Amino acid sequence: MALHPEKASELRQIIHSQLHKMDVHGKIREVLAETISEELKTESHHLSEEDLMKALRRRGIIDDVLKELSFVKEMPEREMTSTPKPSTHFIDKETRVLKKTNIDPTRRYLYLQVLGGKAFLEHLQEPQPLPGQVSFSFTLCLHFRNQRFRSKPVPCACEPDFHDGFLLEIHREILGDGSKMADATTMLSICDPVHLVLIKTDPSGETTLVSSHFLPWRSVLGSENGITTIAVELLGVGSECKVSVGVLNIKLELYPRLNKTLSQEIVNAQLALEHQKTAEKERLFLVYAKQWWREYLQIRPSHSTRLVKIFAQDENWVNRPVCSFVRPMRAGRLLDTPRQAARFVNVIGYERAPVVGGGGKHEQWCTLLAFLCRNKGDCEDHSNLLCSLLLGFGLDAFVCVGTKAKGVPHTWVMTCGTDGTITFWESLTGHRYIHKPINPDDPPLVEQPKPLYPYRTVGCVFNHQRFLGNCQPTDAVELCAFDLHDECKWKPMSEEAIRSVCAPGSTTSLPPFPPLCASLMDAAAISNDLELQLRVLVSEHRKDLGLATIWEDQLSYLLSPALAAYEIERTTGISAGNEEFQDAIRRAVPDGHTFKGFPIHFLHRNARRAFATCLRSPFCDEIICCRGDQMRLAVRVRVFTYPESACAVWIMFACKYRSVL
């Protein structure tokens, strides 16, 4: 396929600059001189082009050139098309097959190389893992302007062996300019940082957030040859946000090179101006928030005890307006319905922010990338993600801040229907509740609705555009009316003030929202593997009890429809297919025999941990340790995958035996 003349010219420029950088012409001259002198010594004056090529190959010069002219990228090869924007989500390959990908000569790229780590002192005494032994590992996750990447896992060490390269496309989002190559001035106006998240994974698969760092990359615009090497100090998270966890050596390089680089003074001046503007916007919003809070307290003194949360601390203990943690988010082809989105958020693991020592709950609202990469978080992280997804599906969604039973602080999501219906969404379980307020002025004989939801009080609600404080006489959820347009019940903040610090691109300190990543787990393979592991565990457990174990594959297979029905019910709230399952079991269990089954649900894929949990249930223990005539056992595992690394694992143990009176 013939290239467009402009593309061909650009490609020639890239190759020429690369050859010049490697001083290939000088190396060829050296080889040519040596080869000619050798030929003259042997009194042979005939020197062909093939002889010269052999000499260049022998020296490894051709291999070096080809290696430098292609980039390693952990993504499928794509055609050299000129699209205004990258895809809405990326596909992260677990197989880690590195492929050489040609670059599009019409685009500008930032090649970020991680050249190793050092000073990870927590792992100073880390022993070398034995061959085949699973050890603790580090994984580095990156996000830059709608592009996500992940490094290969490396063993935890004082100097972890990170050696990965990431090709980040620098594009403009303005319509009509998306296909043009970004020049130095355009790149200087792009204030998005490269978000680096370091995750530690233990041998059982549990993840820990080690560091979250925003890397400013525009210093490369003022460096000679468009190349700069920096040492990035990574700080801890939460209460350890001032403690260094290690240093990464990072090399930044622009491809193709700029014809004219900017002076470092211009770059520094632009960064200082952006910082000044951001600081001024944040100062003005803080002044406004204090004034709003004073007015709110003047309405009723008891408001000081309500959970009205205007700011929250992220994993780096940076105070951010809560509205900045929510943004309309489209999941592309990964999620089809709001209820499926609720199920996806529900299967992400729940974990309270870690606290060193006692003192109650430590609150920490994670940025979205840190939450997704760790694949677990607190109720606030779940609620922010669910609200963002529901907003993306076109619903009028808000995060509610309040309490549940025993006054425990909690967050959940609320949607307001066009007909006035208020629906509560519990992000940790996926349950939905219709809110019907109780009217305390009704006569005693009037039957009042009984609330089914676990929420007790609500202090405020917010999304990406609005923040409203509850100023009703009581903050009890069951008595509150959620007419958010009634300023006698809900005191609003200025939408313009919120937009000044929370709208995309409003401030340089605003964390960018990453796209969702498609799951790469093979559900069938994982299901089979877990099932085989559970069979071994059950057989060993029964052997310790002096019992024989006979498995019936057909009975195991018949349990599949029940597990699928359970997941459908969790997602949609509708039960389906139960009649067919019951009919199949009746046919499989002969007359005079008894059938027992026990389904259980997990959010992890650790067979030994799941088996230990099952044994704690007397119903499951009765099946696994069952004795009887013609006793047959069955187990079925079904893994349902969702975006990121989230999955729902359903396990069902069953047995049948002849009843003997």
C-alpha cells in the first residue's frame, strides 16, 4: 500500500533522525575502511555490496538499527490510521507477548522507559525466591490521556528489575485537530500528567496499594534532542504519604523529535502559570465553601453534627472537593445496563483503608486508577464509581453521605427518576431500594411504608455538578423528602463554583479519569481449575475422616443452570430458569434417594480459602462429610468475569444417596 507523500516524508525524517542519533553513517565508514584494508591485504580488489552487508551484520549494526526503529508495545498491532481519539477502553494482555509495532508517522509519541528501581528499603532483606516459588511482586500501572498500560510483574526487591517501555500517544481533543501531529506549543498546553500507580501482590493474589504518583512530563519539551532522564521518588499512601518507598529511573523521549525545542525557561514559566491559576481557583473555592458552611449552620445549630462532606482526602492525603471524585463515565461495550454496572461495582472487593494502630475508621477516598488497579476499596470508592457509571448511562445520579445502623458513616448512590421515584443503590451489594418517605403528620391509623434499606441518616448528596446539604428538620432518611430543587429542604452550592474546580481541565491538580479495561480472564479455564482444586480438597478432607469419595460428573454438570440463574438474579433482580433445574434434578435422582445442594458466592479465586469458608457452614459441611448408601458427590464452579480484574465466583456442592430407614 502506497503511503501519502506527506506521511512518506515524515517517515523518512524519523528514520533519518534515528540514524543520525545512532551515528550509523560513521559506523558504516569505519566498517568500509576496515573491509577495504582487509581486501587490500589479501590482494583482492573486488569488493561487492554483499561483502559490505555481511560486514555490517557481523558487527551487529543492522540489528541495532532495526531494533531502534521499532517500538515494543504490549498491545495488538494496529493499522496506521489517523483517528481523532484513542479507543474508549484498552485491552491489557496478561500473556505479556511483546510485539513490535510500527508507529504512525502522523502522530507524536512520548516513549516512557522504566529503567529499574532502587532504594525500596522495605525489601532490603528480601530473600531470593526459589525456582518455581511464587513470591511478592510489584506491578506498575500507567494512565495518560485515555491510554492505560501495565508493566510485567517483577519480584519485590530493594532494586526491583523494572525494564518496560510504554509508547504514549500525544493527541489533541479539539475537533479538526485530532489528526494533526502535536507541535511543541500544543504539547506545552496539555497539562495532563502521567499517573503512575505501584501495586504489590502477595503469593495468594491479594493486592496492596504502594504508591500513587503524578509524573509531570513536559520537561522533555525543553531538553536537548527531546530526551531526558529523571529519578522519580515514589511516596507512600495514606498515613505514610510523606515516607519514600523507592525511586524509579525513568527516561522520556519524544518521537519524532521536535524540529525546534522550547527553552526550559518557557516550559518552567508555563508550569508556574498553571500552578498559580490552580492555586487561585482552589483558594476562591475554599473561601466560598467556608461562607456556604457558615450560612448552613445559621439555618439550624444542629446542622454541625450532620455528615456534610465538602472535601475528602485521596490516597496521597490531598484534600479535594468531593465533586471531583465523580464524573460521567461511559463503559463502551463492556457494560450494557445500569444494573450490570451495579453488579460490576459490587464484585470489586471491599476493604477499609488500612490504619496503623487504633482510633476508629480512617477515611481515604482513592482516585479511580488506584481503586481499579488495586481491585478493592472502601464504600466511598465503590459509590463514586457506581455514580459515575450511572451518570454515563444518562441517569440523574448522586452519591449520598450519611450513616447506617449504629451511626456508622456510609455512602450509597441515589437516582432520581423523571416521575419523582427515588431509588437507592447499595454499591457494596448491588441491591436497589425504592424510597417512600414517611409523613409524620399523618393520622396514626394511616399505614406508613416500612423502609427496607439499611440507611439511617443523610447529610448531603453530590455529583459532578451539584452539591446539596440536607437542611430539613430531621436527617433521618425515612422522613426525608428528596426534592432536590426545593431549597427549603436542600441547600445547594453554586454550580459555577463547583465547575471552577471540578470540571475536566479546570485545574491541573484534578486527577484524570481512566477508561475501564476489558477482562482478559478465561472464565471457562478458571472455572475448571477451581473445580479440580476443590475436588482434590474434598477428597483429602473425606480421606482424613475415613470416607471414600465418588464423584458423579453428570450431576455436577446439572448444577450449572442453577449457578447461572443465581448470577442473573444478582444482576437483574429477576429469577429465571429454576423450573428447568428442578426438573433435571428430579430426573437425575432415583426414587428413594435424597438430594442436597449448597450454593455459595465468592469474589476471589482462592480455592483453599473458599473451601475453608464452606466448611464453616453446617449445611455445606453436612454435604461434604455425608455418609450413606450409594452416596455420590458433585461440585460445580462457575466464574463470571467483569471489566478490570473483577469476577463473581459461584460454587455449588451437592450429594445424592439412598435413604435407609
